[in-house]
Amino acid sequence: MSQGQTAPVLINGAWRPSSGRKQFCSSNPATLQPLQPAYPVSNWSDCDQALDAAADAAEKLRTVSRDRLGEFLEMLAGLIESHSRELVQLAHLETALPIAPRLADVELPRTTGQLRQAAAAARSGSWALPTIDSKANIRSCYMGFGPVAVFGPNNFPFAFGSVSGNDFAAAIATGNPVIGKANTSHPGTTRKLADLAFQAIERCGLPAATVQLLYRLEHEDGLRMVSDSRLAAAAYTGSRSAGLKLKSAADAAGKPIYLELSSVNPVVVLPGALEERCDAVADEFFSSVLMGTGQFCTNPGLVIALAGQSTQRFIQAVTDKFKQAASGTLLSTGVQSSLTAAIDTLNRAGAEILCGGQSVQGRCSVGNTLMRVTGQRFLDQPEAFQTEAFGNAALVVVADGVPQAELVLKALEGNLTGCIYSALSGADDEAYCCLAPALTQRVGRLLNDKMPTGVAVSSAMQHGGPYPATGHPGFTAVGIPASLLRFSKLTCFDNVRPDRLPDLLQDKNPTGKTWRLIDLNWTTADL
Amino acid sequence: MSQGQTAPVLINGAWRPSSGRKQFCSSNPATLQPLQPAYPVSNWSDCDQALDAAADAAEKLRTVSRDRLGEFLEMLAGLIESHSRELVQLAHLETALPIAPRLADVELPRTTGQLRQAAAAARSGSWALPTIDSKANIRSCYMGFGPVAVFGPNNFPFAFGSVSGNDFAAAIATGNPVIGKANTSHPGTTRKLADLAFQAIERCGLPAATVQLLYRLEHEDGLRMVSDSRLAAAAYTGSRSAGLKLKSAADAAGKPIYLELSSVNPVVVLPGALEERCDAVADEFFSSVLMGTGQFCTNPGLVIALAGQSTQRFIQAVTDKFKQAASGTLLSTGVQSSLTAAIDTLNRAGAEILCGGQSVQGRCSVGNTLMRVTGQRFLDQPEAFQTEAFGNAALVVVADGVPQAELVLKALEGNLTGCIYSALSGADDEAYCCLAPALTQRVGRLLNDKMPTGVAVSSAMQHGGPYPATGHPGFTAVGIPASLLRFSKLTCFDNVRPDRLPDLLQDKNPTGKTWRLIDLNWTTADL
């Protein structure tokens, strides 16, 4: 294939051929056929040029008003909407995610809504927690700090995409340029999104390198990128093994890196809840596990239940539903082989396969899989039984009582979410009180009577959690304003002359509506 | 020396002999004589027991009210005041810092004030940024997350002390137990402070292991401690080399570690300011560099000035003052040898020594040292010229103009502070506009016309900055409420039943005064 047929990269405001000589093709998971065109594997020269351009753009962005950042994000949201048909088709082709409702009616509106929330946050500036100590004349706020590299995941081509999703929106809203690294399973969708972003850049007059796009890097160049002195921070959503390598490189260079890694999202199902509403809980669980063929970071992969008849009924009901439902198409053959490998690991450790467990012949699919293990066995090898089976699979741990269930919870690693289903009658309240503290400590988000797969773009969301679910338990990847704090430095102005202060810290409230902490009271008033 | 004469460690509510067999003595820097008693070097068994006890205390602390945490911090402040004579004497003996005004009139009141601010923050809960999305019924706040190891520095025996200072106050106010690691230069002061803290624990009925104290660890045990699964986080203030080793161990285990490392705190002195007020600026600089014999994290160790007569006059004025002033006693012979080694490094790189540069015969002291180098030479070896000379020494970089000064600033590593002195007439405004952006990017706190050595315990303080001044530019070590966020995890409650929510997130405002972000508006009202 000649150079001309390989897709261009976006560096410093120009779509141009990559300097890299290698290329790759994505494939349609539904047909297992490769897709055209080919995309380049960038070499260090691409990265180096993108970093130079991003560093320059970061300096220029410091003089760009918050309103203009907001305008850009809103314009991009509008462009995504006006190209929604094409985007949805492209994403469907590359990921096999259903067009409706998933891509067209859920993920795309979520993405544009998120961009508009980020725009509103950029305009108001309240996210920056402007803080004034009037007596000491010391003032501080969070401020953007430089180029951010965003490594997007395979499972949300729009909403977590490297040039359209949560990390992107947060980095831009705080005034930082983004170097997007497309997920290699949907390069065409990402290219189209970058094209729209670049159109919005030109219309809004932002620096040309505010958004750049590469598709794939050599592993060593990825490590070099996240530790480069020109980069301020990186954000990565994906597999634990690759994420921890990037973390190690970034840590050694003192660079913040925000990770969203694996999570099994434990769900505790107490007997009283099953006595009351076994079918409803089984139904919610079934829908949550199989939604998007289970390819969510918050997919409930681990159920903890107490031995007894109600739990048996629950397991039977879920098994029946799993068997009856057709198994969905997975995002890639890579996801398929990881999933069967994880099921094998769990099975070899001693989990019984109640249904599924095998690849579906001739398709990029694995049968809907439910497994079971006793609490005792889990406690013998807690690490093995926390192997993430990313996809349409779950493991039920049957504990012999509340104390053993508590031990199981205490053996858990950090997770994004944890749920407890309990009786509405109060019959499970004692068990809840015993189990909730251990679970709460180990998760970012605790739910009651609700499955974790809906991650609302809410001001109160925590889509994060203790290591190894993420790299730091104080940050969230979703939710505005909080997710914006990741891409900023806290900057203090001590005795700085009034006309030299950022507008957020001047005596006059810059918008009349910005929330500021003045002398320990939150207010929108002028000083 | 028999076991009985070695000071005990405080583990799990008991002052008892260390299991370690080695011991050390601190010494009086003023006389260079060793002090009694000896203190133990703990082995892993001590650490292991402290970690077990701390993990247990962390669970118990989760049920302790915020008011009780406040009461404890206030009681400790009161006990420190009622034992101030003894504390000040002890600290003076171990550090040679002057009794008055430094220890008695500045650092001790700062410490008790900081504890009381932390108490107020604990009681109000506003630090936790309680956030409610009423429509989605999603609620979140920051919450304490477990045991914190605090490694205190040599230069502030009270205010940054491992069982009395900023990190300690922040960790306790957020509901976490502390394992203090005393600085080995003042173990007696820290022992006394731990004794007072333990009295306060008993009176307030807090878990016995809320505060524990070790004095010295084998290096490998320090690394093991900060990466131990029972620990939630660590805080370290001290030398860069030791800090980065701890960071590396903590990072690999996914544990947050908050570092305050070296900083040269650049001060830009523009010619117009010197035309207007050369003597005053020289005087402020002189006082700031020599205060506490220069042993502050925010000591202004690097001046950037523009070539010309006013800068020559400034350098001459400072040199005269440095020569006339007696050189202070340093904190330890270790500090003394590090300081002379740093001066040698700067000198070998090409800095001219204008005064000082040598140890004072028979004393733990180094002559007040001023050095000079050209901007060009600095740019040839920017790393060497940023060697921190911790103590009463500073380097003046004379740039040949504003563009070269900007290059010097752009060659700087991350620092805690940066200052610009400029003419009140406006004569330096153009230079300010050119230099301030580059400096602001590289520091946590930007000052105008003011030296950086006063670090107010202010709600708007940022005592932190980009790497390698600290490990993350978004956190501050001083200032309440912001410094408390370091020792917490963001925890979200999604659809959690009302009576199971933390009081901060219930519909009713728990104090009537807690600031909460409800539907994107800050309020103290009930929901």
C-alpha cells in the first residue's frame, strides 16, 4: 500500500503523512474483515513534533479567554451532532456496538452533553476553586498546566474518546492542549472526531495544535511520551498491564498520570433482598452484565451472596437468562481472547462454569458466562478470583455467612464501584452495617439497590477509586466540575498587584456568577 | 548503654522499648556535643506492629465524630501551649534555632494556630467538598482513607513536625491515624510532642494508635513502610534524594505520597525596582536569606537580575550586609557539609564566590555566602546551577537582558515559590509581562515585591509546586482546608438510602454551617 492510502496524522494544524513506516488496519468485529484505510504507527519523530507544537499551543492558550474555550467545546458538540449519522456508522463498523439505542441514542448524546457541561464549567471558572484570603492578600486557584496526552479506550468510541470524551473535555476546559492517541480498534471514528475538532479550532481561532491526533505508538515511544518534559500530564483508560507500564514511566519523571484500569465492581446481594425481589434483582443484574456485551469499566463482574435457598434461586434465574440471551459481538478478537483467557484462569483456580465459557464458533463472541465459587475457595486465592473478565461474564462468590462475606470484601483490591442490594423491609440491615464499611473503603462509588453500569455525568460522580482501579483515589475521570481538577496545578498569588491577577482572583467577580471561597465562605459576590 | 537508657517508641498506645538493636544520639549543634538519651533505630518488627495497630485504629476512627477529632486537635494545641517552655528548650537544644523570637514567638504559636485551624476544619466538614446532585440522587465527598506515615523535616521541629505539624494536623483532621517518623535531628522534641498527643488521645477517648512514633528506620524499612498495603499514604518533607527513593517505592505500590523536596525559589529583581529602592530590596533579601540561617524550604537561593549598574549596586549592598552579619548555627553537621558541598558544586560550575563559602572553624556554621554567575554560563549548565544550597547562601544570575532572563526562567525546574520585584512606577511592566508567565508555570506561589520565606497558614496558600519541588502540582502541604484533601479519597454514594449516608451528605446540613455544593451552587442550607 502506498503512503497516499495510509491515513494522515494531525500534527500542528496539518493533516499530513506520518513519519512512521509501519501501518495497521482495524477490523469489523461483526465480519472479522479488515477495514480500509490503513493507519500509521507513528515513530518518535511524530511524537516529538506533536510535543513541540503542543508546548507552543499551551503557551498561547494561556492568553485565550475561558469563554473562547467554552465556545470551542460547544461548537464541537454541535459539529458532532450535525455529523452524527456518519459518526455512528463509522463507530458501528469499527466496534460492532449497536447503532440504536447504544451509539446514536445513548453514547453520542452523552458525549455532546459532556462537552457542553465542560463548556459551562470553562465559562464559569467555578471548577478552579478560586480562593481569596483578603486579610493576607493571598489568592489561589487551579490553572491549566500544559499539554495532556489522552490514551482512549476501546469501549466508548465517543464518550471516552481521546479527542471527544471525558478526559479530552476536561483537559481542554482547563486550558490545556490535547495530544490524542486513538484507540487502535476505532481509528476511523477518532479521525473523524479530530477532523471536527480541528474545524472547531479554526472557526474559534484557537492555536492550531490545541488538538492533535496520532493512532498508534511503538510501546517505547508511549513510555517516552508520558515522561517527556514538554508534557504536563497523561490520561489513560484501558488494560491494567499497559496502564501500569505507562504509570511507571510517568511516575519516574514526576508527571501526573490519571489511569482508569481494571475493576470487577463487586455487587453484594443480601438474602433479604432476594426473598423480597429475586426476579427483579436477577433481571437487573442480567441486564447490567450483558449491556454492551459487558464491555464497561463498571460491569458487575463479581457477585457476593450468602449461601442459602434464595441465592440458589438467584443463580438459577441468572443462569437461565444468560442461556436464553444471544451473546453479543465483542469489540475485537483481542477482547475475545482476553475474555476466554480470564475465564480459563478463574476456572483453573476453581470457579465452576454454570453457562457459557467458550468462544462462539465463527464470531467475535463468547457465550454469556456465569461462574460460581465458594467464599472459602475465594479466600484461598483472592488474587486469582479477582481476574477481570472484561466482557459478558461474571463470577458469583457464595459465602457461608456474613463474617466470611466481610473477609471476601476485605480481600478485594480497589474498585471503581461496589453495590449492596438489601431488603427494603430492613431484614438485611445488620448485615449491611457489617459489610458496608469494608466495601466503601475499597471503592470509589457505593451504590444501594442499583447496578453500577450507568455512570452519570454528574457533579457528584466519582468514576475512580483506590489503586489499582486508578492511580489515585482522590480523582474522578467523569463528572464536572471535579474531573477538571486533574489537569491543573494549584497556583497561589501572594501580594501580586491587582491588575496582574488572573480575572478569577481579582476583587470583582469576573462573571458575576463564579463561585469563590472568600475568607472561608463561598460566594458569587465581589470582594 | 543498656536498653533502659534508650528512649521508648510509641506503638499502639504503649511507650515501650523498640525491637531494634541499634541506636543513635542527636547532638547539640551549638556545642557539637551528643545529647542523651539515645534513641532506637526501629526494625521491621516495630514498623509491622505500628502498621497493624494503625490499620485497626483507622477502622475505629471511621465511627468517631468530626467534633471529637476537633476536640483532640484543640486539646493538643492547649497541651503544647502549657508545655511551651519545655518544648522550646528541648527544640533549642536539639536544633540551635533561637528561642526567641523563632521558636517561642513564631513557630510554636504557628503550630498551635494550625492545629486549631485543622480542628475547625474537622468540625465543619466543609473541607470535604460535600457535593449533591439532587436530581440524580448522587452524592459525594472526600473522606479519610487510612493510616498516614509522616516523615518530618529537620528545620521546623514543631510546625512541620511529624506528630504536631501541617501533615499531622491534616491527616488527623480528615480522620486518619498517623505513624510519625521523627526527624533524627530532634527526637527529644518529637518524643515530647508525641507524649502530649497521646495524653490528648486518652482524654478524648480516641483509638490508642491514632498517633504512634518511631524515630529512625533502616532505609529498606522506610521503603517497605510507604508501600505497605496497610498504609493509605505517606508525607515526606526533606532532601530530594531520600524523598525520591520513597516516592519510587510508594509509586510502585500505587500509594499516594506527598513530598516537599528541594526548591531554590527564584527571585527576579528588575532594574526599575532597584533604581527606586535598592537598599530596601537588598535589606529584604538579606533578611530573607539569613533568617533561620537560611534553612527554610522557601529560602530565596537564586536571584535573577539584569546586567547594569543598579544590579551591581544591589550585589554590593547584599555582599556588604552578608559580610557584616554573623553567620548562624546550622541545624546539624550534616546540613553544614551538604551546604559546603553545594557551594563547591556551584563554584566548580563557574559561580564566583563574593563572600563566605567556607565552614566557620570550630562551629556548626558556614559563612554567609553570596555567589554570582552570568546568564550565559547559567544556561550552559542549568542543572548544576540549580543545586540547592540549603542554608545561608544564594546565587545571583546576571542576565544580559530580558530575553536571556526569560531563557533562564524557562530552564528552571519546578519550585515552591517565585518572586518578581518591579518598579512601582511601571518602568518594569514590560519586562514583568514577558517574564511572569514563564515563572508562574514553574512555581506553586508567585509573589510580587515580597520575599517568599513567610508561608502563611492561609486558606489560599499553595505550599507546593511542580516536580521536583513536590510530587504533584495540585496539592499543598500548608493551608487549611486545601492541605486536607491530600489524605482523603473521593467517595460517591449513588442511590444510597438516606439513613446510611455520611452526615455530610444527608439532606439536612449537619452543622447548619457546612458549605456544600448542591446542584452546582454552594450553600449552607439543607437540601
